[in-house]
Amino acid sequence: MRLKDIAELIKSDVIDLTDGPFHVDIQSDDGGTHIVIQLEWHQDSQKILNFMSKNYKETRIIIMNIPEGTLNFLRITFERRHKKS
């Protein structure tokens, strides 16, 4: 299965695991390509990490706790940069 397809499955799983804002993205570093789950509600991170470790053993997944409001800020900044004139 392609990493893009796995990321979509993870999105649908995370929806059931948290009520807080999150973002799932495919990124890469020196260790290769991986999936990053950014969470604003830190209290859900351990539950999500345990679920991902059990259900996606062959996929490198990073759980990133980010400050509340970060995803909304990034979304607004992106929309302003890409707004058509």
C-alpha cells in the first residue's frame, strides 16, 4: 500500500481517537519518508501512539505535540499566500 493511502487511513483512525485539532502529513528526513501526526490536544498523544504502534507496525510514524492554535494559524497563513487575486 502506498504511503499516501496509509496516511488517509490514519486520518480516519485519528478522527475516532481525538476530538482535538490534528494534521496528518507525509514528510522525509535523513531516516527516510514517514508520516507525521500533529496534535494540539496533548492528552490524546499516548493513546494515539499506542494505537499506531499496534496497527501500523511497518510504517514509520511520528507523533508531534504542537501548541494549541498552531494549526489554525498555519491554515490562515497558507490561505493568504495562495489566495488568487
